[in-house]
Amino acid sequence: MMDANRYNRQIILPDFGISAQKKLSESSVLVVGAGGLGCPVLQVLVAAGIQHIGIVDFDMVELHNLHRQFLFNESDVGKPKVLAAEKHLQKMNSDTEIRTFHQKITPENVLSVIQDYNVVVDCTDNFSTRYIINDACFILEKPLVYGSIFRYEGQVAVFNVVKDEMITSYRDLFPVPPKPDEIPNCNEAGVLPTLSSIIGTIQANEVIKLLTGSDDVLVHKLLVFNSKDYQTMIIGFEENINKVYPENQKELETFDYGNSCSIGDYNEISSYDELEVFLQNNDSVLIDVREAHELPRLTSLKHMEIPLGNLNQHLELLENYNSICFICASGIRSKKALEITQSYFPEKQLTHYSPGAKSILL
């Protein structure tokens, strides 16, 4: 039975009330990944009064996890994350029912794992699992709250929710997976505990909004947050009719995620001299995918400005160019633009300027 006194401070919020709290107390959420993102997600959702929580993770607690995975302590090192998480979460809220899955998500088990939950939260750190979860949620029509971090930048979006007569998934935003070695994980790239806590908390906030019926959810939107300069952007996106994905359980189980997450031959330009040479060709163009307010502006290079969130709607502007280079502030969004356009223009020479606009002295 829900203890209204326990949740009084959120119940008294305008437009929340006892009805919203009742929805949380009757809801179930599956969190895939009990790491830097999963820990704050789990802590917030358990504290907020979600009745049923599922935790999926095959890893053990290691000493280097403790600086950002606040759910664990030194006595948990060497133990399965799911069991350590369950122990501490039950101490936070003994009314929460927790189910653990000490296993790796695969195309064969993913549907059975997620089928009993209202919302799935992706807190993973590898692309293969991310696409498997997305495809399974799409098949079962399960809302999916996505989060990821890379160095000082984090992202959050909500997929597989119908809005404006449209449903979008992770594949609409990123139709072409990168190679496994192209984007390092936290062990290789580094991460501050502040960023993982912020992004995980935002994911938990989106879960609560979804379960309580809020209209203001990150559907068809990608939130990008930079912890260095506090720059925050919300990038809109639409359905990609050319995306390739499994449409049913049989296709999901036979889909080659190993190869699909290794395709693409991404080139990058890493020096200003290379960029100048690239742009000397008459059929080449530089596309600035930053927002209009971002500085410094490009004044010494011929270019076009198409913010990343509008790229899908303006692809016709690229048709007359055979060589296209994308640029953003630091090389993150330009690589995403490259991924998006590869499925549309496989015959063109596509690249991006990895150092980013901030490295250019203008």
C-alpha cells in the first residue's frame, strides 16, 4: 500500500498530486545497466516510489566504479552489480519489489526480459546492446528512455512513443551504427561523476513524466548537455524511412548485430591543412551543424549552416555536392551528421572535421 506521507513532498507539487503518485506505485520499470547512469536512475526511481524495478547487468563491482556509481561501496567490490544494487535499494525503500537479471542482453533473451515492464531505461555503454534493446522495445511497443555520456557531453531521448502521429526510435536518430572501436567507453575516454549523475537523473525524470502522463517528454527530441560550459540543446528529429531494423521476434533473433555495429567506413579530417585541401574542389562543401548562436562562427571558410536537428529536413541541399565535410564545436555532432547522411548518400565522399570549430583560429 502506498504511504502518502512518505511521498508528501512530490504529491503536493502542482499538477502532480495523489493521482500521479498512485500511477508510480502501480508501475514497473526495467533498468538495463547498473553503472554510471544506471545507479542514479535506480536511486531516484526507488526513492520516488516506483513499485516494480528490474535490474539487468552481467558485470561485477570494481574499485574504479566507486567514483561515479554511488549506489555501491568498498564492501561491494567483487560482487555482482545487480545483487549489490538490490541490497542497497531495498534499504532505501523496502516497499519496492526488485527483480534482478545477472545476465547479458542478447537478441535471444531481450524480449522475455523486457516484456513485463511499462518502461525500459537504456543505461548501457555499448552500441550493440543499445540497438538490441531499441529494436526489442520497438517490436513490443515499449517506451525506451535512452541516455549516454562521452567525456563532458551527455544525451537523453525518449523513443517508441507515439506523438504527432509518428513514432521514432534510436535507429531514426542513428541509423548507421559506428564501429566498436570508433567511440571509446568510459574506461578509455574518462568520465566525471557529475556528468553521469546529471544524465542519469534526467533519464529518471523522463521516466517519471512518462508514467504520470506528462505531455512534455523528450519524444522526437534529443537533449544534449555539456558539463563544461553548461550548453544545453534540444535537437528535433523525425522518422527515417530508410532505416533497416528487425520487424518481429524471428528477425530480431537472427539479425546480425555484430556486423551491423561494425559497418561504415568513416573518414575524418584531423588538421586544418587537410580541410583546406578538401574544400579546394568545386564539388565539395563544409556543413556547420552547430546551432546559430554558437561561437566562434566560421568566417574564413566557405560553408553552409544546417543545425544537426534540421539535417534530415534539408538533405536536398547536399545533393549537388560529391564531397561533404561536417563540422561542429568538438567533433561529436559532426560525426553524428556523418552517420545520418551515410544511409542517404552512400555514393558520396563523406567526412567530418574531428578537432571541431573551437580548434580553428578565426
